[in-house]
Amino acid sequence: QEEAFLVSLYKFMKERRTPIERIPHLGFKQINLWKIHKAVEKLGAYELVTGRRLWKSVYDELGGSPGSTSAATCTRRHY
């Protein structure tokens, strides 16, 4: 399931002419694209996570540094 998601994601991004050239980082850790997708899906998808201001929760679930002041914004932007 994870592999199929990643193949689909890379294909989608390439088709819209914004290919994933390198995996983004939060802090000094590479983002697990499957894990961030599942975390957002579990909280109700992008619109709900944004509307309810839950991006910090997503960041925390990814194992981010608790002291980061821009965690929510960076997480949303990378998603």
C-alpha cells in the first residue's frame, strides 16, 4: 500500500510539472511521505487539518522537535 501510494504520488507530481526531486526535510529529518499522508488522512484531510489548525499535531506525529516555532507552517507547506 505504501509503495503504491508513493508511485502514484510521484506520477501525479510529475504530471502536474512539479516533480519531487528530493524528499523535503523538517528540521534535520527527512519527511516520510507515507507517514505524513496517513497522519493527515487520520485527522480528516487537508481542509480539516488546516481549518482546525492541527498541523502542529501532524508535525508531532512525525517526530518533530518540540521546540520548533514554525513547525505547523513548515509541515503544511511541505504537505
